[in-house]
Amino acid sequence: QRWRLIVDYVDEVRSRINASCLHLESWQVASYSLSFVFLTLYMLDLASSEKGVIERIRARIFYILRSLPWVRSRLNEDLARAKKELEEEVHSHDHMRDFYKFIPERGLSRDEIRAEAELYRSMGNKRREIAQYDMKTNDIVTEIKSLFGGSNPRDSNFFPGCRKMESEILRMCLSLFHGGSNSTGVVVPSTAESIMMALSSARSLSIRNGIVHPTILASSASAPSLFHSAKLLGMRVQIVPCKKDGSVEAVTLKRFISNYTVLIFVSAPNYSTGTCDPIDSIAKVAQRYHIPLHIDCSLGGFILPFLELCDYHIPSFDFRLPGVSSISIDFSRFSRCPSTCSLTLFRDEHMMKASVFPLAEWPGGIYSTPSLSDSLDGSAIAAAWSTLLSTGKAGFIETTQRVVESTKKLATLLAEINGITLLGSADTVMVAFETTKPSDIYYIVEVMRNKGWPLQSLVSPPAARMTMSLDMAQDAVIDSFLDDLDTVESAKIINGSLSRQQSDLVGPRRSLIFRFSYSNSRVPKAFSSPIIELNFLFLWRSFNGLDEQDIHAGFALALQYRAVPLNFAKNIDFVAVNID
């Protein structure tokens, strides 16, 4: 009886629709139907996009407003001023401003080239507490590196020894991360490419499964290379809300899983506060929903595996967890290697084969490459290989012990300063902290950077971060850092005794310039050098009571604290306002 009532009701609705369309011609009915279908698909795509409906509407409104002639002229003036100030800042250490613009007719002599190189090396701050390689092993590594200059391990016919080095690097690192007999990987030149290989593999598998819009789940504290690689591969990044320390919880991540999710991206540790995501619990979620899980270990790839050997407790994070599909590591971080190369490690050949690019129709025959690069620098492979052999497990254990203890010591001493609060765990390779007055932190960062310390600023929340290095991991260097922090009268700054001029510089006007987003995708707010969209600032005056001085002060602050990198200056679109 119930089903009959439903059928009668549906038939009645159909009759009413037919009666209302009697005056329409066939082509009109067809066109209206197609329009309704396309509108529905557009609304569904809009609802499932990274940027919300309100955000996209607001962006469109600002696009129309800044296209007005008087708005565009004012914007061009601000951009020209910004470009000039950025160029002055970048070249502030180059007093001669004399550049090589053409290849010399005759080659320079050895002494002339060395003199030029020494001049370039003398530019900038004299402090060099950022080196990640060990001078003790540098001699043998440099010697081995020079033996393989100009070689390419991808051409195994001519360079079989270099190819063997590459395979041995992979197997040693796979063993380090508890990869089984079926595990494999690929060596690439940079961290960005190692992340791209994992994304490329997930995208290829998603295409086979018929997923049209592949989506990656990641926190806002993930490496910027993730967002760059996703944009190049046409993938979406769904930002998962994270805690204040930058880590993301498995329960929160689980709510964002959809039919379009093809990869879960987590960090160990992350790039904002140095906190590791709870990979063991996230791996269970990934395994349950059959979603590949990638671990970005580019910052702690040569620290985390040795923590257990240093008697530090750490949850499992590698291939011992069944849900982990791939891991990326970087030799430029704590490996004592003077050259740069990265690895993408896969659990099995299934994901590895998905990242390989084959080309069977090429006139030269079948062509395939396991990475974006069709060649590798053999000297970098030799340097990584010799570094692993010369350092040994004992050397890496000593490095891990020194770096972790120095990180914890720096965190403990900073926490004792009145007005400073630590962010994150500060138990691996990075210390992040904030001040009682958020605006003070940027003044501290700027002064300490001028003194030569590699202190980086964070934006959301307003904080600073210090990544430990092998040179920095010394008691004397840490004490020197804290002494310099005292010499800038950080305690007075934290207690609010900034001068009037300093307060105008680092006060609430800072909020005018720190809202980040890509032109077509959402950008994490946890980094100090994003691509910034420049909304037309002074349009906000009537809404927020801001005067022109506030706007220019905010823009100048963006320049001073390097919120707009020089290499992005020509691509600046518009500045957005985020009022605290």
C-alpha cells in the first residue's frame, strides 16, 4: 500500500510538470534540462572545491574592484614601490652593484675567479651556524665526489659503478626505515621532487580508479613543496585543521576523507613547529580506508630512525606501520653530506611503478624514467654514498644525540624567559616560540637575523622558529644565541617597552599583511615566504576605519619582514587584509 501511494504521488508530480511545459517547444525543454544539469554539476564542484563558496565570491568581487582604472593605477604605484624596496633589501650587502651580464670573451684566470668567489662569499652576515655537513668527513667525501663528476647513474651502460652506488643508497635507507624485501625507491635531486614522485604515484593510481578530481589531505603546516607539486600535477589539497603546535589528529583527518581522497600527507616533523604528526594512529585510518599514506621525513630523515638507539621513546613512523605507503627523506638535513639529493621510498613496487613515466611511441625507441629528471648528478650520488659509509650508524647516533639534546636545551632556556611560550614539542630538530605581545616577535626576529642567526618567523600564530643545525648544536653557540637575545633587550620588548617608532612598526598594523592564499588554491598560513595575493588594501578603509598611513605601514612591514619574497615580486596579484 505504501509503495502504491508513492507511485501515485510521483505520477501526479509528473503530470503537473508536463502540464506546465505544454507551451514550451522541444528545443526549449532540452536546453532548460541541460542548463539545469550543468548548473547542478557546477554547484557540486563549487561545494567540493578547496576554497569555500563565500571565499570564491569575495575573491571575484575583489577581482572586479581592482580592475577599475583608478584602483589599478594606485595598485601599480604600490607594487612599483614594493619592488624597488625589495631589490634594495636583497642587494643591501652588495655595495658595488657590478654584475656579469655577458659571457667574457676570454676566460678568466684561476686567481681572478678565486678572487671574485671570495668577494661573493664575504657578502652578508659573517655568522655561519647553518651548515648541515660535517667537516671531519668532508675531505673523503669531497675526494670521492670529484671521482664521479660528470657521471650519470641513469646511464648504466657507461656508469655502472655510479648506478650501483645509487642502488646501495636506496637499500641502506630502506633498511633504515624498516622496508621489506619488496620495498623500493628512487633517488631525485631535491626534496620538492621527492614529494612530487609520491603525489605522481597517487595520481596515476587514482586515474586508473576513475577519480576525476584527486584530492590530498594535509595540514597547513606541511612543506610548501606539497602545494607546489599538487598545483603542477593538477591535484587538490584539502587543508585539515591542525592544533596550535601544527600537528593534525587522526579523528579530525578522518572527517575530511571523501571519494576523491587519493593520498594522506603527514610530516615527521613538520616545518612550522617541529612537531611530529601522530603517524601511528593516522596510519590505521589510512589502512582502514585503503588510502596511501605519505610521510614527509625530509626534515628528520636522519634523526628519527636513530632516536630509539639513543634511548628516546618515539612512536612508530616508518614501514613498520602497515598503512605507510611512501616516505621522503633529504640528504641536506643532518646527514653530514655536503651535496643535496633526496629519496622517495615506497613500500612495494606497486606504487613505484605508478610513478614511472613510459613512452613507447618515441622515435628513438622505448623511453622511461622513474622521476621527473632524466639524469642525475653522479657526484651528488657519490657524496651521499660516501657519507653513509664514512659516518656509519655510530656517527649518526652521535649526531642525533647532539642535535636532540641541543634542541631540548635551547627550548628549556627559552621557556625560562619571561614572556616567551614554546610552541610544539621542541624535542627533535626545531624550537618554535611566541611572545606575550604577538607584534614583538617580528622585531625580535629581524634584529636576530641582522646579527646572523637563522631565526625564521611564523605568521599563524605569530611566532618564531629556530631549526637546529650541526654547527648550532653546541653549548657555546646556544649560549651565544641567548646572549644576543639579551643584547636586543628582548625582556623589555616582551614587557611592552618598545619605543613609539618601534611600536608603530611592529604593532597591530602587522595584521594588515599576513593573510595568505594562492591564486587558485588555499595556502598554509604557517610559513613566512608564501606567494601573497595582494588585495586592494585601501578599499577596506571605509569598512574598518583604517587610514592610508595604516595601509602603507602594513605594506612596508610586509617588505621588512620578508612576507613578499623577491622572486615572487613580479607575480604579486593583490594584498589581502586580515584584521585582528
